[in-house]
Amino acid sequence: MKQPDNHLISTVLDILENEFTLQCEFIEDKFLKIGTTSPIRKFQVITFSSLSVTSAEMIQENNGDLLVITGKIGKKVSEVLRSKGIFFVDTFGNAFIRTEDIFLDIRGRTKSALKNHFNSEKIRLEKMGIQLLIAFFSNPDILNKNYREIAQLTGCSLGYVSKFIKKLRATGFVVKSETGQLTMVNKHELLQRLKFEYRTSLKDKHFVGRYEMNENVRLQNSDCENYSIYFTSGKAVEMKFGDLHEKITELYLDGELKDFIKINRLIPDKNGNLIVYQKYWNFEHASIIENIAPDFIVYLDLITSADPRLIDAAEGFYEE
């Protein structure tokens, strides 16, 4: 394998560390380590100042351990690499890395990522910030409600709501129109940050448990209103479009876990066919009558999964 281009590698390391807050180290002149604690991923690096479709097609797959670093990657080249399961990052911040603990899928960048990372650094997302953005993406009208109502709809503190919206305005992600209405702009940048932070900073913190469910059980809301359920991921796709048959059911629960387990005769099982998360939103949404989670939340659950079938179905719930 040819000698790596250290300038390209240095530039990409800056992007991964500054924009995506990933700890990286280039070792032995050919490997890139990402992470500081277990699991640490090690990728074999190959660099190209530019990469053609023909050259991309000739790159051999390496069981998900190969990382291509290049100056600027074209759309067709990126499609070739994605189809072969080969990971890549370019110096504009376009990237594709998908492992159990790392999710990057950045497309369409034409400006230097190092020039643009300032705003995203100042808007570094925390759990409550992610909850607020999910509400704003799901229902833009929420952004123009008073802070107290926004806090109630999102489960965030009143002080944090005020601070976060002011930060969105200061960094240019929210602007005020001539009529005084607040509107989100540069949503693509915010969406990339959301996709990167969503699971570890928010969703995983609401994990309740995994259970085995008898195939004859039909999950439904409690008649006595002790709990409500909202389907997401592949089950939501199946319910909305009918073209996907999922063996694993994933849902959000609002209410009494004990009643939910008892009524549906569930058995705790770390490899079970039912995955339960605690509901974390309070705003109304169009899908509520179908017991499906808000479309934008389903989109995030699909697009950040490791299943290509689910990723392909994501645009049915939200179009970037």
C-alpha cells in the first residue's frame, strides 16, 4: 500500500476531533485509532489526493476496517464506496463511517469543514439541546411559543430553553423574520450534529429493557390508561407503508412498566424480540392516532441504525 499523505490525514484528524469530538490518533504510519476507551476502533488508512470512480471500484473491501481519506470526494465516488461498505472522510467533512459506536454519514459539503466547525462547536449538543431540536424539527411552530410552554412540551428546564434558543440565534441557526417569527436556518448542519449525537446523548439514556414477546401477543395501549405505547424503527415502517416485516419490535413507553409487562406477558431477555425505550417528548404530532412515534423521531431511529433496510426507509418519515 502506498505511503499515506500526512497533510490529508492531519486535516481529516482536525475535522474528526474539532467538529465531531472524536478522539483520534494516527499510528504506525498506516492506522487511525478512534476512541479513548473500549471499544477503540482501528482503521487501516489509504489516502488519495483525488479519487476517480475507476480507482474507487478497484479498492478491495476489508471487512469494515479500511478508511479512505481524500481531498474532495465526488458524489459518484461516494456512492461506489458506500455500496462496497468502504468508509471514507474528505477534507470538506463529507464522511461515511458506520460502526456500532460511531455514526457519520455527511453528504453534499462544498466548503471547508474547518471553516464551518466554529458554529457547531459553539452549539455543542447536550441531552436537553437534542430534545429541543427534535421538537423544533418535528413542529416548527413550537419555536415561537413562550419559553415556559416550550419547556413543558420538551421536558427541558425553563432556563435551558432560554439559553439554548439565544445560542441558536447567536450562531446563526435561528433568525427572526420581519414579522417577528423565529425560523430555523442552516438546518442541514444541525441535522448532521443531531444524527451524530442522538443515540449516545439521548436515546440510549432512555433505554428501558429488552423482552421476549410471544408471537400471538398483539401489543396495544392499556384500556385502563396506565400506559401508552408508540412504535418506532422498522415496526413504524411496517405500520405506515406495509412493505417491511420486522422480527424485532421497537417502541417508546409512556406509563407503568409493570403493567405493560404483565398485560403483554413479557419475559426479560437481552436478545428478545421487543426493545422498549421511555417516551421523552410531550408535544402533539400527527402520528399519535396510529400509535407511531413522531415522524422525525422515527426518522432519527431509522437513519442512525446499522441496518441498510431501515436507513433506506428513513426518507419516508422526513426528507432532508
